[in-house]
Amino acid sequence: MNCIETIELTHKFARDEMALDRVNLQVPESSIYGFLGPNGAGKTTMLKLVLGLLRRQQGSITILGRSLDQHRVAILRRVGSLIESPSLYDHLTAHENLNLLQKIYQCPPARINEVLELVGLPHTGRKKAGKFSLGMKQRLSIAMALLHDPELLILDEPSNGLDPNGMLELRELLATLNQTRGTTIVISSHLLSEVERLVTHIGIIDRGVLVFQGPLAELVEKQQRSSYVSLETGDDLRASKLLADRGLKVTPSATGLSLPLLSPTEIAALNRRLVESDIEVFQIRTVKSDLETIFFEMISH
């Protein structure tokens, strides 16, 4: 079952400015879904539509099995979110900011200290939120999104302002929420490297068009298909003929020859054949496309 599903979702800000073009988003229940794309690709617009912060123009939105149009209030009681910059009362402390929401959500008061502990802000005391660093504000905003223990958590660029250690702690927190509570999490970002260690599913959007959607394993498989062996020898023409005669597909490259991905044992055997044929081998290496490279290839077409 999908926690979020959109059908042909289309949105324009002006007659000639297409923000989303017939997007069919499918976020599986209990997944961690990385929603990726360059700045201006349509990520925030999509999330605002899903949260009812923008009026839907065309298409349908279903969340937690219910139509957003018909059950918006009931749905949003089960959703936590952080969209764009943190929305805080600067003149209040972290505890006071959360206390306001606690009264709205009517969750147990003890939950305030629980979420402050979760995000690493248990000892801010009387310090006003306006004096917080950007990273601390981001943590407090995540605490606010978690306060009512939502079934669905939507985070737009949640690592903004966090140092490397803060990013690691955020990943651990989200992974724990997903694994122990089954919370479905949607994380938008413009860089795959930020989320690839965390997510189970990926959606890549570019210029309002969803160019890829599926399990992370599909991108990993694509990465493996894009990998190859680079070979440099003293006589590429002879080497190419020798390897082709043994059934290998050999392609000339800027630095020598390219071959399909081979195992270490196969590479050792290949090297042995070349040396036994009096062909000098200068270099053999495996070239792997990382997931970020594949991401940029997808959005560059």
C-alpha cells in the first residue's frame, strides 16, 4: 500500500511556468523515500501540494488511504512536516515553542522533553529560539514535526544548517523512527549523497517531471551496469583483437580500451593472457559510476 499517491498531478504558477507536469508519485507505506532534484525542480511545490499548503489545480492526491480534498484535517493530524525554513517563535524557548503545539495536538506534556532529547536539544534552558544557530533551529523544527508522533513525516531539506555530526545524528534518528515505529518518511534534497545511506526508495524530479521512481536497489543496479574495466596497454590494437577473439566486448576509449565489468579473477586472467602475448600492460582498473553521477546524468537530458 502507498502512504502517498498522486495521479497526474499538474501545477502551474503562470501560464507558461510549469512547476509539475503530470506527476504520479508513489511513496510506499513504512518506506524512507528520498525525493531528489536540483533547486527549482519542483520538490517543494510537490510537498506543499501534498500538505494542502497550495491549492490543487489538476490531478488527485491520496494520503494514508484517504483523499486529501475530502479529509485534509484528519490526514494532517497524522502528518508531521518541515517545509523550507524553520517556522519558530523567536521570543520563546524551545520548550515554550513545543508547549504551544502540545496544547494544539493535545499530546502528553511529557512528550516535549522526549522530542527535545531525540533531536539533541535537552539542555537549552531559557535560551530564546531567536538566539539559536541555524542547525539548532533546524533540530527544533524537526522536534516540532515529531511532537504528535506522526505516521508520516515530510521533511524538506532537513539537513540545512547541520554540521557533519548533526547530519549523522539526523540519519540515525530517522532510521530509528522508521525501523521501530514504522514511520513513513519523505525527505527532499538536491543531492543524492545526503540521503543514499538512509533511503529505501528514490524519486527524482527535474523541471517538474518525475524522471525516476523506484527502490534504491534499482539505482544501485544501474550503477553496476554503468561500471566498466579500463585497460591501458603498449599495443591497444593487438590487445583489442586478442580479447575480442576470446569473446570480450572491447570498446576504444580516450585512455585506451573499455571492457564490461569483470570479477577480480577474470581481470587477473585477462592480465595474464596479455603478458603471455608480449603485450605490455600499463594499467587495469575498475571504473564505477557513483549514484550521484547517475543522478546528474538523469537530470541533464
